[in-house]
Amino acid sequence: MASNKAHHATGWAAAAIAVAVIARHGGEAWYWEGVLGFVAALFGSTAPDWVEVAWWSRSRRLWITHRSWTHWGVAWIGLLVGAYHALGTYWLAAPAFGFACGGVMHLLADWPNPLGVPWIAGRHSLKLWKSGRCDLIVVAASWLIAFVVSDDFWFNGQHSVAVLHHLRMATVRF
């Protein structure tokens, strides 16, 4: 599991991705839909963990096992795809899309550690590092994805291509 700070940092990246996609595919009120999607992505980035807590009881214990149904990849990706197809049609699609972006980013942040994430049927782990370690890598990767997606939607990918060109030229010199 990535740390709480890492989930919040990757949530901001997911929010940037959500706004870029909503702006491109949203309806006439894409600005307000983008704001709703942004806020929903921030909540979605921590949702797989806080949905497990029994907020209605005094003990605030988990009411279901950690990383079970709330971390199930099929549900989060299904919500993401369904909301994406409804963008521009229903105003609730934008916050649903943002929430799903945050949730999927949460799963991607949890995936590298040994406990893994139940993507389809059973848990799968990349087994790269233990929980809470290498958060900087997870956050940097999420922001790199946010940069590429946002650049593609806002600027037709011209900055990503320029960065790749500069990296290629830098490797040729060595």
C-alpha cells in the first residue's frame, strides 16, 4: 500500500487527468463539469480505503477486508469506461469519471507492493517494493502520466513530442 500522502499526491494527478478528459469530451458546461470531476477525483483517490471503514459505528473498524471489494479493478475500470462514454450527455458523468480516475490511480499506486490488488479474480502484485516505500516513484509516475494525457488533450501532444525529441538528442550525444 502506498502511504496516505502518496495517495493524495497521485489523486491530484488523477484530478488533472480527469479535467483534461472532461474538457475534451464534456458538454457545453465542461468548466463546471471539470470542477466537479476534479473534486471527485481527489475523493476517489482515497476512496478504496475509506469506503472500507464502518463510519456508522463508534469503533470505526473495517466492515470488509482491506483490499477486497473496494480495491477490485474490474469495478473501478467499469465505472471509468461507463462514465467516459456518458461524458457530455449526463452532468453526473463528469464527477463519476473523476471519482473513477482517482480510484484507478489508487489501485495503480497499490499494485507494486507484495499485497497486490484484486484486478479480476485474484490478487496480483508487481512485487517491486514493500508498502510505503518508493512513494516518490509512484507519485512521479502518476504525474508523468498526467503530463502526457493533459498535453495530448490540451495541446495535441506537442510538448510530449518535444520532450521525447530532446531526450533522444541527449542520448545520441553520449
